[in-house]
Amino acid sequence: MNAFRGKILVIRGGAIGDFILTLPVLAALRAQFPRAHLEVLGYPHIVQLALAGGLADQVHSIDARPLAGFFARGGELAEDLIDYFSEFDLVVSYLYDPDEIFRTNVGRCTRAQFIAGPHRPDEKLKVHATKVYLKPLERLAIFDADPVPRLSFNSEPGPEPAASGAEPNLKDVMRGCPIVALHPGSGSERKNWPEGKWADFLQYLVNITETSLLLVGGEAEGDRLQNLAADLPPSRLRVARSLPLVELARLLSQCDAFVGHDSGISHLAAAVGLPGLVLWGESDEDVWRPPSERVNLLRHPAGLPYLPVSRVASGLEFLLLV
């Protein structure tokens, strides 16, 4: 067991999926340096996942205005941030920093070892993102780390999201029926199955199966959640809209299966261990798919809009049986 007791800082911006695909880095550092203090600098609403999942001891916001000076050549550095960076013995950064301006400015604050990781994978190499993000840790003699993002939480569900209509204890509310979480959106309309097909699929689940439904979404879905929920019986449905990610992750962990698109929420569902169907569009699956063995991709050679409802329904039926 490594006796290193210093302080480690991991810096990661990007969207939800980018951060979740970087979780194996945090897990590998935890395993290699179990006595170290590990902090994450990133977007607060996302990096809270690492704190709640026990992969970080503390998190800080990368949005802070004083941090702007670190991205300017010879920039004026805020005294409190100079003090902050000076506390660390190791900094692992996944920021986009092609001219090493940020790295140079951090070097003005600390003598910590600085490891620069890639902001994004080079898709031409056809190597999965999690393995790309783990590669820089070989400088720390970390080899063959688990590349699958994993999140687990304690049994306490946290505060009840009363405004969302989604109760923390779904199993009790749904009376023991299988619960399927569904995320009918993503950050890009090109990645979405048509809303009409989602409506047909949801009607199939209500009319043909006994499953209960957790409909998940946020601002990116616009009116889609409201439109889809309008024709569903309230007794079979819960809507989780714009929940904090930790609350959403806890709810997802209580479900039996997940159906969604190429999105950060699909990566979140996979990370909490849900078996899932991801309706896949044009992204390179070798690089970006959720690496969980419990996740299956569904696609159509003519494009996602042509994926039939029957195929998604049969795929979900198989997931719920195994």
C-alpha cells in the first residue's frame, strides 16, 4: 500500500459525460494513494458526484472569476488561488491548455508534480475515452486500472425532491413493480430518437407491461418531458426534472433498467450500475459509449430516426428478464 500522504488535485471541466468518463482516474488515484487527500476542481453541479460517491475528499469550483488570470500569459494571479495551488503535491489537469499557459501559471504557485491529460480523446485512434484519460497516470506507476466508471452511495437518499414529483424511495412508491428510467433527450437533437417514437414506446410500456416509469430530463429537453408525461397515467409515472445530479443518481440507482440516448445521463445511469439501452446515433462508439457490460447500444443503419419501437421494446424486455 502506497504511504503517500500528500494532497492531490484533479482538474476537470467539460460536460456531465466528460466528467463521468474521468471517474476511473479518481478511483485509480484513490486505490494507489489511499492515504492522500484528493480534491477535484471543476463545475460544482457536476463534481459533487465525486464527493458523494467517496471518490474525492473535497471539491472546488472552476468557475471562479479569479481563476481567469491563470489562463493569460503572465496573468495576474489571485493571492488566494496562489495559496490554494501551493498546498498540493500533485496536480493532474484535463483542461484544454495547448500552449501550456495554465500549467506555467500553476508552476508559479507550486513545485507540485504536474501531469497534463488530454481534454478530449483523439477519435482517430479508436481508443475509449476512459483509457485515454487513464494513460497519463502511468507516470505514477498506475497501470491496468479499471476503466469502467463506477458510482455508489450510502443508503441515505438525501433530501426529498418534493418540487420534482419524484420521491426518494421509488420501490415503495411503485409498489414493487419494475421501474424503468427513461431519458428522452440529450445535448443535441441529432442524438435524439424522435419524440413521436418515444410517445409510442411509453404507451407500449403502459399498455403491455406492468413497469413503472421514471421520466428524467432537464432544460435541454424543453417541453418534451411535459408532452410525453401528459398522456401517461400518474399512478405509473414519476417525473424527475432538473434535479441535482447527486439526487438524480440516487434515484437512478433504485431503478431496474434505463433507456436513453448518447448523453451524460446515460453515462450516469451506467455508472450507478443500471442495465441499460442506449439509442445510439452517429458518435464513435469505440470512444464514447458507456463501457459498462450491462449497457447495450441500439442503432439503425439508416439513422436513429428509423429505429423501430418494437426493437427498443424487445431490448428492454430482455434487460428486465436477465
